[in-house]
Amino acid sequence: MKLLVTGVAGFIGSNFVYHLLETDPGARLVGLDKLTYAGNYENLEALPAEARERFRFVKGDINDRALVERLFSEHAFDGVVNFAAESHVDRAIEDSQIFLETNVLGTQNLLDAARRHGAGTGVRFLQISTDEVYGELGPSGMFTEETPLAPRNPYSASKAAADHLALAFHHTYGMPVLITRCSNNYGPYQFPEKLIPLMIRNALRHEPLPVYGDGKHVRDWLYVRDHCRAVEMVLRSGTPGRVYNVGGNNERENLFVVRKLLSVLRERTGDPEIGEGLIRHIEDRPGHDRRYAIDATRIRTELGWEPETPFEVGIERTIDWYLAHRDWTERVVSGEYLRFYEQNYSGR
Ligand code: NAD
Ligand code: TYD
């Protein structure tokens, strides 16, 4: 299998590269990434030498028509997995322009190239989407693949637009397009602007833990490597034109997650300053979706996928990774990230 994988230097993309090169000795990958603030080539440096021989990294933009065209001409790809995106809701609230450029137009550019180089002949195109395209849930119910799309912030609106476009390429041109919509991922290599790594970093530095609003918003947490297995299964065996929800069966309130992080961190470090006294409730995120929950019946019954990592195990593994990689965290927190942090959190 020869794949073009975009966004490989980000959180889920890098985990997917490790997953696929470890589990499929025949896999060869070309990884395309613009190396934005969220993309770090360092995330791929732990690849063993043997896997490195089957992986080629290209620094570039999914919007670059000439570059994408050249990659498709040079390589006979069997498939494309598009992880590349602007992915942080709070940044989209600050300025959504780049979200539309990357998430919508970038996806369109990749779809166009895939169409020119193999529509109908099997270049499978997997668009990585999110449960956020369905909007928010009340206290009960779950998102199925039939739930109408109702995105409520500029990030999820851009992802929903890309989903519509990807499915339109399937219906219009017969391209074997597939979509996965997953819940909140957690695990190694996640940029410390997202809830779990941000709280770990702040707690270790004895800095306030900024919980938005009452902290009772619910997310379904999925261990990243379980998600990577789902992506591989859908790519290989999913039915073209179909959407597959991917969830962790693990709904938790944000405050529960933060308290769990604090208790494991205190236990691991023995540091008495790490405690619930660090929690600060701050002004809520505008348009903050209250609850997401995934019904993953389709991927379970059609493809036999289930999440394997219980939250208690995944969260301890994640914390241990961040404790062992404190230098990584500090290196990826660039000047640009510090500017965003100051702007997003000051005065709230
Ligand atoms: P991330 O922000 O950690 O990584 C995104 C990667 O894309 C980075 O390496 C970045 O450099 C790259 N990139 C951005 N713009 C690019 C461009 N124009 N051209 C090429 N590369 C570009 O994101 P992530 O958390 O790994 O998310 C990956 C995908 O999964 C995204 O499509 C996101 O919408 C989706 N998703 C993520 C989650 C989650 O919990 N993290 C949940 C649901 C869906
Ligand atoms: P996040 O990791 O940004 O993912 P998403 O918004 O895509 O779900 O946030 C997860 C939850 O945590 C969400 O309800 C917002 C909340 N949150 C905070 O309370 N404080 C924070 O500093 C951040 C980044 C998120």
C-alpha cells in the first residue's frame, strides 16, 4: 500500500505514521505537512531506521497545486488520508480565514488531484473529520452518521464544508471517498493548546488550570492509537461514499478530566503543590458546544472496530509520556503559541 498522508507532523497524523509503519511492513508513505505552529518534524524522529526507509517527508502546503500535482505524478498512490487541518476551536474564534483556506480549499485541492490521477481506478480518499460537525447534544442522545450536520463554530463549519465537498466528489465523479468523524483524541504528541496537554503542562508548572465556564461540558475521549486503527480499517475496508463515526465510549465532563489529571500527576510526581487549588473557572468559550457523544455502531458492525484502551489506562500512559517528554513540550511551545495563549486567556 502506497499512501499520501497529509498533516503527518501533527498530533494524530504522526501517531498514524507510527501505527501504519509498525503494523504493515509493506506500507510506504509520503507525508506532506506545512509545519505550521502545530506541526513538528520532531514528532517523527522516533521512527526506527527500517520504517524511515518506507517514509518520505515533504514540507509543503496542501493548497499548493503544483506540488500536490507533482506528488501524484511521481507516486502511484493507492490512497490519500487527509489529516492536515487547522484544528483548534479557540483559534478559529479569533480568526477563521486560515481555517477556510486549509480545511476547505486545501481539501478541494487534494480531491482535485486525486480525481485527475485515478478517479474510478481506486485511489481511495479518506477525509479525517470530526464529531463537531454534528453540532451539540443535550443531556441525552448520540450522534449517528445520519444526524444532520449543524456546526456551531468556525472550525466545525469549515470541517463540515470539507465533508460536503468530499461526498460531492463521490457522487459527482464516482470517486471512492470515505469520511471518518471521531471524538476528542488524546495521547502522545498532542500540541499543548488542547485541554489535556495544556492542563498537564500548567499543573507541572504550578500555573492556573483555566476551565471554561462551569466545566460541565462533556466530551467523548478516544485514545489516539485506537483512532489510528479505525482510520486504517476504514481506508482498507470501508464502503466508498460512507461516513464512519469513531468514538471512545468514554463520555466525561471536563472537570472530571482535569481532576483525574491532577490526581495522577500528584501521585506520579509526589508534588504537593499539584492539586485542585490550581483550577480556575474562567469566562466560557463563545458558542461552546455542551456535549458530544458518538454512536459507533456502524464501524463496529461493518468493520469490527472497537476502542481497546480504557480511559484509566490511556490517561496514565499519556501522562507518563508527557512527564518523560517535558523538553518536547517546552520546545513546541513557540513564540507564536505564547502570543495565542496570552490573547486567549488574558482578562477572562
Ligand atoms: P494538529 O493541529 O495537531 O495537526 C495538524 C497538522 O496539519 C499539523 O502538522 C500542521 O502543520 C498540518 N497542516 C496545517 N495546515 C496545513 C496545510 N495547509 N498544508 C499541509 N499541512 C498543514 O491536528 P490533529 O489534532 O492531529 O488533527 C488531525 C485531524 O483530525 C484534523 O483534520 C482534525 O480536524 C481532526 N480531528 C482531530 C480531533 C482531535 O481531538 N485532535 C478530533 C476530531 C477530528
Ligand atoms: P479542546 O481540547 O479545545 O477540544 P474541543 O474544543 O475540540 O472539544 O477542548 C476540550 C474541552 O475542554 C472543551 O469543552 C473546551 C474545554 N477547555 C477548557 O475548559 N479549558 C481550556 O483551556 C481548553 C483548551 C479547553
